[in-house]
Amino acid sequence: MEKLPEILREYAATKIAIDGLSERTVSEYLIDLRTFFRFTEAKRLNIQYNSPEFKDIDITGVDDAYLSKITPLTINEFLLYTKQGRENEWAARSRKLSSLKTFFKYLKLQRRSIQVNPTEDLVSTKKHSSLPKHLTLDESVALLEAIKSDTESKTVARDYCIVTLFLNCGMRLSELVGIDLSSIDPDFTSLVVKGKGNKERLIYLNNACRRAMYDYLVQRQDKKPEQIGTNAFFLSSRDRRISNKTVQWMVYKYLDLAGLGYKNLSVHKLRHTAATLMYQSGKVDVRVLKDILGHAQLNTTQIYTHLSDENMSKAINDNPLSNIDIKKKKM
């Protein structure tokens, strides 16, 4: 990222060193803040928001005096610009507002450099609730079969293991690529992953996961950590830790081969799938599911506990009043 004003660099350092946020999260905050300050500078300098010059606007002049002039109206104008000028959907606009809220809260409460937080009374508009997308049990099996049937691939064991862990454990993409050989229990009963905020979480392994991991290790048994220079469990074709993009590309490839490409599912939807299957088929308590997924709040987990039409129909039919037929009394 190009040169940032001193105040943003201080903010980033505080969030990482003191608040324990990941570098990736802070980087996303900085991208949103950079766009916001380009917007305010474009307005001040009378530069068109859709002009080529917008992305080259210098924001190094942002300081305490500059920030004290930001008002709620400025924030609302920016959010309107992101909707109309950048065609940001609700989720992207909500994230930008969250980035601004976090930044101005830091300025007021931690840095104490502003008296008024212009985002304090701003509330993100609610998104219309929708059921999270996921694969059914049959579709999940079809995806795994598509991988095992790929006779041309040299990484079938690795790819099958990756998708098996996604579908059984519900881990995040960053958690999966971050798995180390040393983080796996010697008996293959569990492994440790680093979740959001660098918080470690223990994930238990079932038989499907153990078999898939064993088969993958057999394939790469001739590669020792000291030879390949990494403790990473999942390796790329260059014997380095596999990247997020490689995993994403692989999942899209096999979704297409399984005839599921039309569903437009992301890698994250495999996490939805694991959670949904555990809750609906395995009857997992939502509080246990919260810990499995590494959620800080229970209400985050509850989006995974949607009921299928079949379940809802059964619930209605199981109502003890469902067969009651009150006849009209004869006079």
C-alpha cells in the first residue's frame, strides 16, 4: 500500500500490537479508510469521484485537525457514493461503515485526539435476512466423488483431504491453509488452528478426516519439513505452504466437475455446509456448534441453524393440536 498518513500508521500498529487484530484484518480496515479519505479529499479539491485521478489522490495530509472536521453528514455522503458511484452491495457498505466506526472510536477513546465521534449514532441498515447457501448431503458426496474420480490430477489426495476437512470440521479458509504438521495430534484425534484475532482453537477429527489426512501424508511422506523449508501441512506444487487462491481455484474446479458450478458457491460456503449438516443431520446443540466454528457470539452461529422445508413441515405436523377436529355442538 502507498504511503499513508502518520495517524493511520499509528492506528494500524495499535490494532495489531495491542488489540491483537490480524494483519489481514487491519489491512482491510486501511483499504476502506484510504477510500474514505480519497473521497473527502476529492470533495475538497473538486475532483470527480469517477475520474482516473481519484486513485492517485494524496491523503498524507490527514491529521488531527483534518479529522476533527469530519461530520456524520460526511460519512453518509461517502456511503451514498459507495452505493451509487462504486455499486457496493449492502455487505461492502456495511464493512466500510464498520471500518470507519472502529477508526473513529480509536481516535476518541484510545488516542483521545477528537472530542466527537461522527460515527457514534450511525447504524448500518439491516440486510434482508436470507438462508445461508450450502450443499446438501448428496451434493457434498458428489463433490468428494468428483475429486476422487480425477485421474489426471497429481494432487487428488491433498485436494480430497482439504475438502474433507472443510465439510467435516467447518474451518475457515485461513485456518485450513495455516495448519502445521506440528499442530496435529500424534494420534490424529485433533488439531489446532488459529482463528480470527489469532485465537487458537482445538478441532477434533472424525474417521473421514483421519483417513484423508493419512492418505495425503502417505503421498508426501518423502518430503520432510527441513527439506522443503516449511512446517506447513498442505503444500503447493512448489513445496511451499498452499495459498488461499490455490485452494479457492481447486474448490471451484471440482464444484464444476461435480455439476454444482451453477450454485455459485464460494469456499466459505463449505463452512456453511459443515455447520448445516452437523446441526440438521447430527442434531448438534447450537452452543456446541458455536465452539466448533470458533464464534465469539452465539447469535453469529444461529444463522447456520436454519430449518429445511421438511423440518418445518414436520414441526407443524407434530404439533399436538394438528389432529384435533372440533365438531360444532348440536343445539
